[in-house]
Amino acid sequence: MERVEEIRVWVAAGRVPAGGHTLSVSFSAGVAAVSGGMEAGELLHAADEALYAAKRAGRNRVMLAGAAEVPGAAEAGTAAAGVPGGVGVGRAVETGAAAAGTAAA
């Protein structure tokens, strides 16, 4: 989870020159961890749900499937819940603006 957040920050810091303009790039990701007896399809589904939760929460963030909400962290734009720079939203932990079973867009 922390590694994906590091990548998200690195991508967001970059700039892309295009046709006389400078564009910024960001991404959202959903992360799901394997738990006992979980099938690959279930893992992918959990990561996908976390990805869409990240997009609904405002994009440019990482969400961990199945984590509890962390009240009051959303104002910071980064995550709490024991993850540096992390926030919790709904059933996911948001790390700002994703380990096994990562879905990203």
C-alpha cells in the first residue's frame, strides 16, 4: 500500500509538455490484500471496488479494500489509518489523492 502511494505521489509531481502547455498527470488505484481462501476473481473484484471508491472520493488517491473509515481525514487530501499520508473513506483507506490485487486507472 505504501509503495503504491509513493508511486502516486511521484506521478503527480511530474509534468508533461504538450503543445506549448504543461500537463499534470495523476492516477487512482484500488488495493486488495489476499485473505484466507480468497479466489483470484474475488481479489480482483475487491481491488476494483476500491478503485471506484477512490474515484468517487475525488480521484488521485489510493484506496484499500475492506478498511474502516477514518473520520476527519478527508480535508487533508491525504490518508491516515496508519499509512503515512493516508485517509479512510467508506470501506476503503485512501492514501491521498495502491500489493496484490491492484487495479488502477
